[in-house]
Amino acid sequence: QVQLVESGGGLVQAGASLRLSCAASGRTFSNYAMGWFRQAPGKEREFVAAINWSGDRTYYKDSVKGRFTISRDNAKYTVSLQMNSLKPEDSAVYYCAARIFALATKIDAYDYWGQGTQVTVSS
């Protein structure tokens, strides 16, 4: 079983940056593709970014391309989301998730989820 714990959320002004981190338990972290999702109040959870198990392929939601960067450090069992030029519409609870092998953008493709970390961007 994989346990995921997110951290790094906070309150920032528009245009600022945040770096979210997700710490994974277990020694099989490198076998999993990882994704970041977010959910704003009253809205459905949506895909943000994903990275494959080896870290050489990434995929992003169109609205965050050029601003967000997903990365992973398998030796440290962590995956990060660097968020630059934040906008108020980026405000949400951000979740990391894990699945075997290939990256995916669908919520039901992921087997393991963290508890989420709140990101709030003021205008």
C-alpha cells in the first residue's frame, strides 16, 4: 500500500509562486506514475499535471502549461509541483495521486490519494 502526504500549500498574492510536495511511503515509489489534481469549492476535481514512473514524460492541463512544472525524486520518494505566476482561479485543494506505470489524466485511473493541501491565491 502507498501512503501520500501533500504539503506546501498556503495563501499568496496573484503572480506569486508556491512549490507543493508529496511524500510517498514504501520502497516501490519508482514503479508508480504520479499526478496532481485540484478541487475548488463547488466544482469537480480536475487534473492538473502528471509524470511517468521514470520521470521522462509529463502532461499538463492546458491552463497551467508554462506556469506549473511537475517533477519527482524517486530516491527521496517525493513528487513536486512548482507553481509560478499563480492566478486566483488556481485556488483549490491540491491532491497528489499514484498509479501503476503509465501516467493518466482520469481520476478513476489513480489508486492512491493524499489528503490534499490548500492553495489560495488572492487578487
